[in-house]
Amino acid sequence: MPFEVAIVDPPEVPTYIWIAEKALHLKELNMNPNQIAVTLQVDRTTVLRALRWVKSIPVYATGPFRKA
């Protein structure tokens, strides 16, 4: 029984996942998100997403998950 398969590249890992551990380490050194962003050469939003992801908080959290 012949069949066809499309071979595709795996999806690229989002930047916030790549920097998550580094961002958490810098956060533990009492750096704020702006300082972390400059250090890791990303924007502040990416740092916030990384910190939420590493703490298992939904990345696009709204409502009761969001802390002001």
C-alpha cells in the first residue's frame, strides 16, 4: 500500500523558552525585567513570558492568573 509523507522541519522553539532558565537566574539575582532584557538582548515582554513559563503560569494569562 503506497503512501506519501511530507517531510518538514520541526517548529522553531520560541525565544522565551530558550532564555527562561537564564532569566530566572538573573531574577534571583534581584535584577528587574528591564535589566534582564538588556542583558539577554531581548525585549521586556519576552522576559516576562519566560519568567511566567518557567513558573508554569500561562504565558498569556488574564483574569485570576494575572498579578498586578
